[in-house]
Amino acid sequence: MPEAQTTTCAISGGGPAGITLGLLLARAGVRTTVLEKHGDFLRDFRGDTVHPSTLRVIDELGLLEELEGLPHRKLTTLRIATDTRPLIDADLTRFTRWRNRHIAMIPQWDFLTLLAERAQRYPTFRLRMEAEVLGPLEQDGAVRGLRYRDASGEHELRAVLTVAADGRRSDLRSAAGMVPTELGAPMDVLWLRVSRRPGDPAGLGGYIGRGQMAATIDRGDYWQIAFLIPKGSYERVRAQGLGALRNRLAALVPFLADRVGEVDDWDKVAFLEVGLDRLSRWDRPGLLAIGDAAHTMSPIGGVGINLAVQDAVATANLLADPLYRAQADPARFDRTLNPGLVRRVQRRRAVPTIGTQTVQRIIQRRVVDQALGEGEPRLPAILETPNGRRLLSQVMARIMVYGLLPEHVRTPERRAGAPVDDISLRH
């Protein structure tokens, strides 16, 4: 018989969405348990682009000084060009009065460790590593928690609210019968790295050639490179050999030509199957999906981690007080949080999610699809004039970097057990 446990909010997934939500709820006095199936946060080539919208959240949590102490690179420019002309040239410091006007390239494991260590200062927070979620606990048509397995066996974790924050291939979402709508992407990505030298350009760069496209990310002593290939062509690229890949990269990004030989084994090339999708409905009674579990983002703009954090902040802002009040009800595990309250999260986050994905789809269709085609790239007419390029640069900086409807931390910092006035539950 599985061991029975209880918490107020059970979160599946220890990524940016799950850890941020766990910290915010625990900080607001809500008993919260985060389950992560891996034993640590060390996964290479995860999203590391922490945008100004997320840096502002970190600042509001009083963690900015600690974050500044982590090894990272600050990027303030975004440039995309063909071999004949610039297309986008954005200075991120020009578009806002925010204190943090740069992208921070922070290894995701350091970022998550920072948040988890702060969360563990609160007695209401539990992080269980190497805990694999098996599926939801269901009763009377509602989710009442989840089942998970760790080194000691299988367990049941009953909760007032269960959150799927376990990524684009969310097992909890699938087990709950929630299926996202595929929006399509014309490309996949090969991630690799080569050394960076003095005199190299700085910042984020994009390069478009005939049948190929790449993005270069300045990581200080090395370049992290996203080499785009047509959707479904990975096996063909591998069959052509590593030498052909190096030659294509050298031709596309000439200043790297003398060091592409550093990529001398396929083990140094990571494959990312790009997806773009979203759920039509993010919730079921007792269950909410956020982050990639609710909407997988394209790598364009590096927005994934930031949308996930914004989802978590909105969820905490809307649900921390009802969950806190629910802890006083002796019958709380026989009820679910009012679905009408939970649904407010999707309503709050619909505009930035759909808006950002719409911009990504336009860029995919009008730029990426053209660049990865067999013929000469025919880029949108807006990019043929200086005014058009200036306008697109501003759009990219404002929407993709600073975000649509960025969230502020509005949850209080308090201890569990304070008086409550009403219960936002229903049978």
C-alpha cells in the first residue's frame, strides 16, 4: 500500500516554473511540495537566457545581489544579419527604464539552485529530488494530489491543488488527459560550442545564409551556438558527416572558421527537437498546468524560461491567498480549490502566451522557413528598408525580451498558521 502524505500544493517538476512557484507559495505561508525526478539540476543546453522581466522578479524577491554573485554574462545587444546586410540591430538598454536592462546568461542549474536554496529557508517548502511522478490521484472527477516513486517506494501525496510544471513532455499532463494543440515549427536545433577569443563580437548574434541559419550566444570564454536545420532532417545531417556540418558553420559565421574544428565528436552536438504548442485549457478540477506543460515555446528569442517564471508569479499572485486560507479547513483534502479561481491563471496569462507565440510563428514563417529553404532567402519587405529594420528591432526587444504584460511579485511574506477568514473551496 503506498504511503499517504499531504501538502497544500503539490508541484510536479523542478524547473523554472515549478521552483519559482514553490518559492513564492512557501514564502506566502502555503505548504508546498515540489517533486523533481532527477537527482540534480545539471542538464546542459537548457535555457539560460534570463531576460529583464525575470531579473525584475528576482529583484522583487530580494535575490538580485545573490544572483549578481553567480558567474554569468550580461548581454545588451541583439543582431541578426545575412552575408550582405544587417536585419535587426537592437540595443536592449534603450527600450525601458527598468533597473535591469540586459539579458543575463546564467547556467540554469545555478539559477534553479539559487531559487531552491531561498525556498528551503521557509518551513512550508519541501523539495523532493529523484521523485518520479506517476500520475494524478483522482476522486469524484477531480485531482486530489499525485502518485510518485522514489528510492523508498511508491507514495501518494494528497493536495488541495496539484500543478503540472514538468515541461514540454509533461507526464502528469498526459496522465490527466490534457493534450496540447500543435502549432508547428519548421526547424530543429543543433546545440554546440566553440571557444571565444578577444576581438570577437559581443552579445547575441543571428546569421542567415542559403539553406541555413544560426544564432551565437556570447558566454564569455566560449560561444554557445544554435545551428538551425530543417524539421526532421537530423539523421540526414548526421549522415553527411561532422566535417560537412563544420564547413557549413564556418561559411555561415566566418569569424569562427578557424575554430570549428573544436567540434570533433557528435557527443559535442546536442539535438533539440523544436516544438510549439499550447493547451486550449490549462486546468481540470484540482489540477493546473503552467510553463512548458501549458505552452511549449520555440527557441526564438530565448523566451521559454521567462514565460515559465511569469506563469509562476501570476499563479502565486492569484492563488496564494486562497491556498493559505484553505490550510485551516480540516476537510480540505476532500475538496478542491474553486476551479473558477484556478481558471483565472490562464485568463491572466493568455495574452502574453498567445501574443509571444504569434510573434514566434511570424518569424518562423517569414524568416526561418525562408532561410532554411533550398533557394535564395526572400525575406519580408519590412527588412529591406532602414525604417523597417528599426521597427522590427524595437518589436523584438520589447516583446521577446521585455515581455507582454510582465508580472510583479504581489504575494506577501508570512508564516503559516496566521488567522484566516474564509475558505475558497467547494465540494
